[in-house]
Amino acid sequence: MLAIVASGWVAFEISLSGALRSGGEQAERRLVLFDRTLEAIIERFHYLPSSMALAAEVRAILADPDNAQRRERANGFLSRLNDTAGAGELFVTAADGHVVAASNWWAYDSFVGENLGYRPYFEEAMADGDAKFYAVGTVTGVAGYFLARRIDGEDGPLGVAVTKINLGEIEANWWRSGELIGIVDTNNITILSTRPDWRYRPISQVSPADYARIKPQLRYGPQGPGEAPVASAIWASRDVNFAYVAGDDADTSGIFMVNELRLPAHQWRIISFTPTGPLFRGAWLAAAAVGLGVAALLLILALLAQRRRLLAQRLAEHERLEQRVAERTEDLHIANEALREEIAERIRAEDAERQVQAHLVQAAKLASLGQALAGVAHEVSQPVAALTTHLASAKLLASRRRDEEIGTVLGQIDRIVDRLAGLTSHLKTFARKQPTAPIEADLGVVIADALDLVDHKLRQVGVDVEYSRPAAPIRVVGNPVHIEQVMINLLANAADAMVGQTMRVLSISVQQAGATVCVVVADTGVGIPSDAIGSIFDPFFSTKGPGEGLGLGLSISYGLVRDLGGSISAESVPGRGARFTMILPLARLAVPTERQRVD
């Protein structure tokens, strides 16, 4: 309903606006045509006052108004001139306003002898030379349009030549056209109209003061203009002027569209009244037609929607049936897939079990090797101690004999023996079972010990080590052996990653950050694949080839660092190396003041 009402209202507005615009354009064209007709009638007699003013008969009577012979000649001239021109009346007034000659001198209502000096056209012509004036004749009682021209002599104005034009012809033509037309003068009074009852009535309400000023002029007859206006009200709407005209005649009462055309030459306005009833009826018919059309369209759409819903319902039922079949098929497919997945999972579990068994065997081998290495370190420590004693005796003998070459050789052997003793001591300490009580470790010593243990591997690969050892001790919370084990795993993995690389540089940095210390181990190896970076700390996960690793080193390191209250993370760019960051809690803060390079 809203759509129907809205579409009907829009159609009404568009139709009415178009009708008003079209009606206004037609009215303007008619007004222009009426104006041209009026001007043609007036222009046809425009030459008469000038011709009268130049005539010798007219000038002669003005020179001697009491001369009966001259008056007769002047009257005859004006009669003959008017018979040719066809104007209403022609007459000549003396300078005092008395009519001295007229074309209707023979009629009972002749102007001859009348004093018209009070008429505005006489006063204006005497003052300005020319005058135009519409009024009801005081002698004949017939309205007309007066054209006046002053007649000048050698000593001043002699009088005024006046032509009265009867405009009843134009009223008759307008009436035959069926139009409602009126000419309104400067006083807002209708002087000509196709409706006789509109004549000499104000087109709209005239104030009492203006009415009192107009009535004594006798311009509209002795009775003066009517008081009742033609239009009871005039208002503007939709860019158009409307008027309400009251009356008993249905053709000339109601609401009309008002159009006007100004005539500056005469100071008049031609006003046309166009009935709005047909315009509004056409607009309502258009609104009804559009409303019915929209209603029919909506009904068709509703039927189509209903049909679509029925088709959709049938399709939905068909789809539900197909969905049930598909669900049954999908259930069977899922069951088959689950069975296949279970079989594949069991195969993977068996493979994983075999790999774990292989890894455990390898771990057992390494554990046995570690135990054997601890035993070897214990057994080697006694010969090393004896060798140290014998070297001391040999150095004493060399000093007594003052043999410097032997002393130099013995000093070099002594240093080698000291290194071997320190290495065996470190191995025994690393292999010894550690206490569970919380202890502290010097991070610089731990890193140095880890470098000593993997030194042979780093030299074997040809790795350059960049390490800035802090001058002051950095105490961290944790077992030094556990931290050393983590560092050995990181250093060994870095060395393995740089095998075959052109540039082999291992960087170790230590930085304090508040209550923690950050240890960064970076290499220039092959890096870690992006799809494996999230799994490198998982047990038995390794990116090395078969037989090169168990995949437990980083997993154990992760657990050791976590137990110490720290964290370890990794980042890598494939082909450009990897970077491991270990964060440990500080036991005592220390500020590093010296940097050392170890190659």
C-alpha cells in the first residue's frame, strides 16, 4: 500500500507540475497574441492626433473658436477623416478645455461645447505634449482609449487633438475565443474583460484610501469602480499564481491559474485565468493509472514470488532427499577414511617404535661410551700425575746442568700435560652426578669450558669463533654442568650446520637486561627450514641426515633451561644461518668492562 500510495503521489506531482507548466506556457502565448492584437488596433489610429494637429481647419478654429464658418469646416474635416479612419470619435479642445470641433458634431451626444479640461489626458497632453488614457466617456457613457496630442502655435499651446478608440471590438474577439481575459490598469481595476460582470471591478482587493482617490476621477463612469474584487484571494504555489473566483457561474468560479503580461507602453497588465479543474483531474487520473499499474506489478511480483517459493520448496525437498543420500554416502566414506587412517596410524606407530628403539640403542651406546670415557679419564689422571712429577724432576736436572734447550722442550711438554690434566678433570666433573640443591654458576667460566670441550670439533670444521667474554663474573642461578651441556649442544649444532659453507663464523654474545642475562649463539650455516622452526625442540626431531643425530639435544636443552627458570628460542633465515637466544635469571649483577676475542 505504501508503494502504491507513494507511486501515485509521485505521478500526481509530476503530472500536475507538467500540466501547470504546459498551461502556463499556453497562457503566455495567448497573452502575447492578445497583446499584439491590442497594439495593432491602437497603432492603426496612432497617426490621427498628429494629422488633426497639422490640419489647417483645426488650427483655424483654434485661432477663432467663435467663428461659426470655421467651426463648420473643422467639423466637416473631422467627420470625413473619421469616416476614412473608422475611429470612435475625433474632437479638438481649446486651451481652456472646451471642445470646439468634433466628428460627431451632428449627434445629440456631441462633444462640441463640453469642457473636458478636467480629464487627465487633457492635462497630461498640455503638460507633456502627448497622452494616453482609458476612461468611460462622460458625455457618451461609452468607454474608450483616448490618444491626445497638444497643438502648438507661435505664441504657445492652442489646444489638444483627441482621438477616442472604441475597444469593444477587441473584447468581442476575446469573448469569441472562450478565454477568461482581463486588462488591468495602474489602479488595479479591470477596464476590459471577456466577462462583462468583471468590468470596472478591482482584480483583487483595493484599500479604502485608494478607492476614495479613484472614484472622483470619473474614470470608470459616474458610479465609480465596483467594490467587490474579481478574485477573492490570490496566492503563489508550485511556482505558479492561483486565484479563487467566487460566483454562480460554474465556468467562471473556482480556482484558476493566473498568468499576466505587462504592457509598459500603456501601463496595463493583461491577465488570463486558466481553470485548474481539468489540470487536477488529469493529474488525479495519472496518479490513479500509475497506482493501478504499480498494484498490478506488485500483484504479478507477488504471484512470481509465490511460484518461486513453491519451486524453492520442491527443490528444497529434493535437496533434503539428496542430502540424506549424500550423508549416508559420506558416513560410509568417513568410516572408510577412518579405517584407512587407523591402518596408516598403526603403520606410523610401528615405524616410530622402530626408530625409537634404534635411537635408544644409539643412546645406550653413547651412554656406554660416556661411561667408558669417564673411566678412561679416571685412569689417565694417574699417569698424568706421574708424568707431571717426572717432568718436574727433569726440569730440575736441566736447570742444574744449565741446558736451556732441554728446559724449553720440557716447558712445552709441561704445558701439554697441564692441558691434558685439566681436560681429564673437566671430563670427570661433567660426568659426575650433580646435586639437586640450587647453586650458582659463573656464566663466563661455563661458556669457556664449553668452548674447550668442543674446540676439537670447531677446529676440525674450520670455524672462527667471535666471543666477547665479560671481564667481571656474571653469576646466574643454575647448575653450571647443565648450562654447559646446553652450550655444548648449541655449539656442536652450529658447527654441524656450517660444514661445507664458504663462511664459517660462530658468534657468542652475552648481554644483561634487568634481572636476566641473554646469551645469543649465532652461526652462518645452512639455517633451519621455515616449516621445521616450530618443531626443533620436540623430542626425536632432527634436520640432520640419518645416523647424524638423535633429535634429543635441543629437546633436553629446552627442558634444562626451563627448569632453571629461563627460556630458549630460535630464529632462522634459510641459507643465512640460525640464531639461538637463551635467557637465564641473574643471581648477582655484574657489569662487563673488557672484551676478548677467541679464535
